[in-house]
Amino acid sequence: MAPATLKDIARELNISVSTVSRALRDSYEINADTKRLVMECAARLHYRPNPIALSLKGASSKAIGVIVPQIANYYFSQAINGIEEVANQRGYDVLIFQTHEAYDREVANLRQALARRVDGLLISLSSETNDVSHLQELQQQGTPIVQFDRVSALLNTPRVVADNFGGAFAATAHLLQSGRRRIAHLTIQPWLSITQERLAGYRAALAHYGVPYEESLVRFGTFGPDEVGPLVDELLALEPRPDAFFTASDRLAVGCLAALRQRRVAIPGDVSLIGFTNLTVADMLAPSLSTVMQPAKQIGQEAVGRLLDLIELKHRAAPPATLTMPTTLVIRESSSWPIDIISK
Amino acid sequence: MAPATLKDIARELNISVSTVSRALRDSYEINADTKRLVMECAARLHYRPNPIALSLKGASSKAIGVIVPQIANYYFSQAINGIEEVANQRGYDVLIFQTHEAYDREVANLRQALARRVDGLLISLSSETNDVSHLQELQQQGTPIVQFDRVSALLNTPRVVADNFGGAFAATAHLLQSGRRRIAHLTIQPWLSITQERLAGYRAALAHYGVPYEESLVRFGTFGPDEVGPLVDELLALEPRPDAFFTASDRLAVGCLAALRQRRVAIPGDVSLIGFTNLTVADMLAPSLSTVMQPAKQIGQEAVGRLLDLIELKHRAAPPATLTMPTTLVIRESSSWPIDIISK
DNA sequence: TTGTATGCGTTATCAC
DNA sequence: GTGATAACGCATACAA
């Protein structure tokens, strides 16, 4: 049995389709009895408005698009969970798109979202994206957009981000407070907002503690696989050697950890390590990987909340504010943890 | 500027909408010149058929639904990557839905997918699901369905699965060959296809090597958080103690690893550990976690391929076959790996 | 070979 | 108050 339509209800009650439509929408100017009858019948038939027909009509499609670099990533999948939670609660479907860190895919995803007539868009920029004209265009066509995590200043929308500056400051300050002085910073593409903010936090902490900033201690990697080893080698070759690492992503953190292990550099004996990461397996598997945790789920919730407000109330008047969510510094460097391998 | 429609092309060329439609659709004998003109104009205006209108019409929506337990899971996100790759290549959008392992959400997702008029459905059952009537209903309405990973025999569809039996057999056999005799099996809900197949593989290997099956060595957990510790404790309390663990999921493997560490049980000194898992971070962080790898991406690709064939060619006649993809046993128990913590 | 009319589910704009 | 009708973008049976 196909889903019930307005027509079904109309036939059932021997009234016209438009009356049914109004009974379900407009509360005013309609007979109370008729309305009650319609509501009742709709409930009985499990009537759900067809979002497809709605979007064709040009009205709301009750769907929002979410464009992220990838879902095989703990941060983004948690963010998506938060997004879905709030969106579903407010009656919206969520369409997920992955850019795989490629600008072309981002543009293609945008087209798909547009074709599916999403009511609004949530986006975290791909690492390849530095031109946002495709998004500006969409915005000018009237599609509400909210940026989260990796945002662009060139795109005038509300933004929800983690406190990258604060997190990086806290991490760096912690390392400095525990006596480290030569802190290497392994980070990602320099044009990303998160990269710049984290670098700024790192530099601010150094400045605050009177430690000079040294350019050679900062290396920019990508999200690609296995290029971490060489970077770590370069850094370890410096004179004097770094006594701490602060990495800016999940992959870099894990890669750095593995590289240090392989080179038999003791953690936290020889060097300390703090990553900007949301890996939960690290809790269990990497007792020496301290992390700056981002509230991924809450960021998603806040972002989608703002988007839905934008869609429903058309708060276009309100200035696009940036919401900064606090991060948490989790220190794991207990040397009393049991170790992974005990050969007999 | 809104996306171009058939009407735009028709106006531009001073012909009727239906002619344009046919020219693009290449239906039957149409004037070659007209066709060329239309094609040209369509290209110039960047015409893309509106999938929304198509689905309202009752025809193809060029979208498939994918229902998985969760995306914050390496196996499923890789599978989704495979699915998207093939689907996009063949001109389909992919709508992703998460059940969060809950039956109610699965039903709700199904409704959403239905409302969005997906052309077909790819599903991996939630761990709560043992009644598949909601899917049978959908199938009777004519929606093509393909199951993957967690499948039900009660639902008569093509299936694409990993070789759970073979993987479990190989893992167990490896442990037996290396001299282990009391192999604990930590697994998930007993009614899931993957659970049963893995258990069968485990038992078959034991039988093959003449080791009696012992019920107390098998424990059923869930996908919930942190219930692994107590199970491990129970198993370690057995007399004689297990000398190996074979776990059936990512979470169980990591949980078991952490629990063993915490209890200072040496791996692979005291016990061996093999997990049925697709964690890649484990490659770097857990040098003693051997795994049975599943070809997640290929499973996704194969599954979606079958679904699209079903949709496009309506191969309903062909018997719904089950495709079993081989797994890979990756042994990691080198005791020469550098250890995580070296306290000084 | 091409144009016209119809319908998919819904809402808005008219009439009644 | 309520019903008929047009429109959204498209495909198609039917007419020309």
C-alpha cells in the first residue's frame, strides 16, 4: 500500500483536496468539525506530506544538505550525528555529501544538493578549496548556508567552529609548563581557517611564555596518507632536537606517534606529544597521545540549529555571527600504563 | 539564475516541451536536426533533468538509499565510499541513513527513503532487527533491495557479504596452529547473520583440529560501550584460563585489547588476540592486534552494482544470489615493535 | 515527426 | 467555509 495522499483523505471524507490541505495547514477560516475530521483521518491513514511534491511546488523540501570532506573520520561522523539528531527532531531529513577533500567534488556535491532542492546547506570546506565563489553564487540564489569547522571569511554566513586558537594555546602552554622548549608543530594546509587559528594559538602561547617562534619547527602536511614519517625525520634532525610535538589532525597525530615509535623515540620520555584529534580508539590504544578534543557533536547541533532558524524564521537581518565552542585538553602520559607488547 | 528546465530550452528553440523531452531522451525517430539543436542548447544552458520532478512523475529519481547501523565506523564508511563511487559513476545520488542499531530508527529510515522516492535500497540490518516485515512490505511494493554485511535469510534479495565463515575459520586455525588450545570467542548478538557465520567458522576450525567446542568460552556482547571488561574478566577467571581471544567486532577487539592490557595480560605472550575488524589506526597503534580484514569498499561496490542492475535491467528473474567476498587474515604479533611508553 | 493534453502531490488563487 | 483550477518539471498516450 502506497503512502496516503491528500487525495486519499479527500475521497475518504467526500470533500475536496484543497479543503483537506487547508485543514492540515491553515488553522483559520475553516470549519472546526471538518478540521477535526481531517486530522483524525490523516492520523488514521498515517498521512505524511510528500516532501518531493512540496519541493517541486517550490516550497520547503524538508531536507538540508551537509557537505563534509569525508565521513570516515571520527570528527565529522560525530558532527553528522549531532546534525541528524537536531534536524530529525525538527522534521528535516539530512542529505550527506562527501568531497573527499577535492574542490571538484565539492562543486559537484553542491549541484546535487541544489538539484535535490535542499532548504539549506551546512558545509565544512574541502582542504583544496580556496575559492568560494560557487558557494557565494548559491547564497545569492537565496539558499541559507552555515559553515562549520573549516570555514572561509570570504563567505558571509554564520559560522560554528571549535576554539582552535584556545585549544592550540592550551596544548602549547601545557607543553611549555612541563618544561618543553622546542615544540614542533605538524599541521595541515596553511590556507585553512583551522590551520591558521591553531598556528596563531601556538605562537601566542610561545610569546606568552617568552619562547621565540622558530619557523623551521612548523611543517605543513596534507590529509594524504603516509607522508608523516619524512616530516618527523626532518624535525628530529634539527639541532637541537625538538622535545615535543603538537600535531593538528587525527592522521598526523597517529602518524607522528607511529613514526616516533618506529624511530624508538620515547614518549613522553624523550618528547611529549599532543594532537588536535577526536580519535576515541586513542583513549584505549595510545596512552601517551594527549589530545585537544573538539566537541564535534555539539558543533554539529549548533550549526544545524542556526541553519534551521535561518530557514524557518529567515533571520537574514541578524548579522552572521561566529560561534566558538570550547575545546578540552586531555592529557594522557601516564607511564604507569601497561604496555602493548610484553615478549617473554 | 535558476537551473534550466525543458521549458527554457523549448522557449529558446520555439518548439514544444515534449519535443525537447523526446530529443534528449532519444525515444523514437526524431528529426536529426531538431535533436542536434536541442542537445546543443541543453549543453549551452547546462541543462540537468530535475530528479525531483522525475520522482514525482513516478519514474526514476536517480537516487538510492543506503541504510547502515552507523557511519562512525570504519567498515561502513568504507563501504559507503565504495557505494558512492559506483553509484555516482552510473549517475545516481546516494542518500545515507543511520539506524544507530535501533529497530525503530530503521523503520523510520525506511519511511524517509520511501518518501524521497529512492529507486532502490541497500541495507545492512541493525543489531536490534530480527523482524524484517517492514522490508518485505517495501519489497512487495516493488522497490529493489540488496542486503549487505548483516543480512537476513527471511528477506529474499541478493546479498553481498564478507566470508565470515572463512575468516573465522582462518583466524581460529591460525591460533590453533600456533599452539593455542583454549580460544575464547567474544562476539555480538547471536541472531545476526555475521555472528552465526563467524561462530560456525570458529567451531568448524576447532572440529577440524580435533579440539572440543566449549560453550563457556563463547560470550555474546553488544555494540554498546564498555561492557567488554567484565566479559574479559569472566573469561580470564575460567580454569584453565583461555590462551587466546578471537573477537567479532572493532569495538570488542579494541575493548578486549585494552582490558587485557589493564589486567597486565601479555600479548602475545600470555594470550593471542585476533579481531574481526577494519580499524586502520590499529595498524599503527596496536601492533599486537591481529585482524581479519573485510573488503569493505569492494563489498559496497558489488552491492550497489547488483542494486543498480536490478533497478535498470529489472533482472528480477535471476535468482537472488549471495556473493561472498574473501577476507584477509593479517597477523600482527611482532614482539620487536617499539613499545608505546618508555618511562625513564 | 511534432504538438497537445494529462497526471504525479501539493499549495495558492480564484470563484462559489 | 469550501470547491475547482492552475502551476511546479517532466514523461507519455494520443492527436495531428
